[in-house]
Amino acid sequence: MRKSKLAYILAFLLCVAILWLIKYQMSFGNVEHVEMNYGKSTVYQLDERKAAAETILEYFKNGFEGCKFYTLTYLEDDTLKYQQENSEGIMIFHGRFKEGFLVIMRNGIILG
């Protein structure tokens, strides 16, 4: 009786330890409740802006462990400015999670 009770307690503690490791050591960026603003664009269609936003959210989810994403906004003026300075195929978004960051995409690739 004592051995089986001890085995159950040890199994329970092992499960708790595994769950703790999964939760706190293998965490991902939280993108569950992001406020999206796709804005209006003379350059890109709505479905293109949505696809770019999904790429950014996936990038955040896999690269910003333990952080929570709050807002993501498409910036048309900055997009046009960067396209004039560099080349076409650039989309600018502003995202806010703790302090904010700027994401520059060119042809579906995140540059920074």
C-alpha cells in the first residue's frame, strides 16, 4: 500500500515538473489577442496586407518568447517612403508589445 501511494505521488510530481518545463522553459510569444489595423493602401490589396501581418505574427510567436503582442498597424506613409528610397515590395508595420518595434518586409521576407 505504501509503495503504490509513493509511486502515485512521485508520478504526480514528475507530471507537474514536466508541465512547468513546457510552460516556462519552452514558451512562445503570445499572439492570441492582437489588435490588427490593416489600414488603407494604394499599393497593396487587403489580402496582401493580411498575409504580411500573419507572417509577422508567426515571426513574433517563434522569436519573442514570453512576450505578449498587443497591436499591429500597417503604415502606408512609411511604406511609400521606403519604397521611394529602396525599391518596391516593401511593407511597413508597427507592432507594440512592451516598447514597440518596427518591421520591414521585402517580398515576404522580414528585414528587421
